[in-house]
Amino acid sequence: MESWEMRAWHADFLEACNRHDLDAVRDFLDPGVRRAHLPGGADAWIADLDELFRAFPDWRWRRIQILVEDDRLAVHLRGSGTHTGAFRGVAATRRHVNVAEFAFHRVVQDRIAESSGTADHVELLAQLRG
């Protein structure tokens, strides 16, 4: 993909995430996607998103910046939502959280094959327990 195509591809991916359309999100993931420090595979990725969306039904990401080089993306995002359901052992607090995230993806044949970043929810949990 050309750089502009990769940017448009990521915009479509982010839109699917922000709609909480897990079937559409799955279409952007390689079934065996490798994730640094997290369980691999599209099923694990979808399960993590499902948990997030159940706890934060209004969760949305906003892209701050994106860099594209060959088959790789580096993306700075802001994620935010209101905690209305249990998340990682923390009962609903009704707190609104806002966290910075950085994601690095390698895209092969229009699917994320490898991913790493800072979306480990440490800051999010700190805000909930605040």
C-alpha cells in the first residue's frame, strides 16, 4: 500500500473500532496476529475489545498523529470513555477516563500481522482507582 492508502486504511480501522463493530474490526486483523506482551491471535484481540466496550460503552479513540513507513504504522491516539461496567476487577465508577496510547502495527495484505504499543490499561486503571 502507498502511504496515503495506509492512512486511509487506518482511518477505516479506527472507525470500525469506534463503532464497536467487532466483526468489522476482525476483518482488519490477521487471524494469527502477534501482540507484544499480550495473548496473540485475532480472538484474543477481539475479546480484549469486547471487555473494554462492555465496561466503557461510549469508548472512542481519536487519532492525534500517524506515521507510515513501508508496511508499518506508528499511531498516537487518545482513548476516552465513561466507566459503567466492571473492568479488570474494578466495579463501575462512572468516572470518565482519558488516556494516551501509542500503537505500532505491521500490516500485511490489509491486515494487522504484528502489533505493540502502550494500550496495556495501566493508566486507565490508575484513573479508575484514583
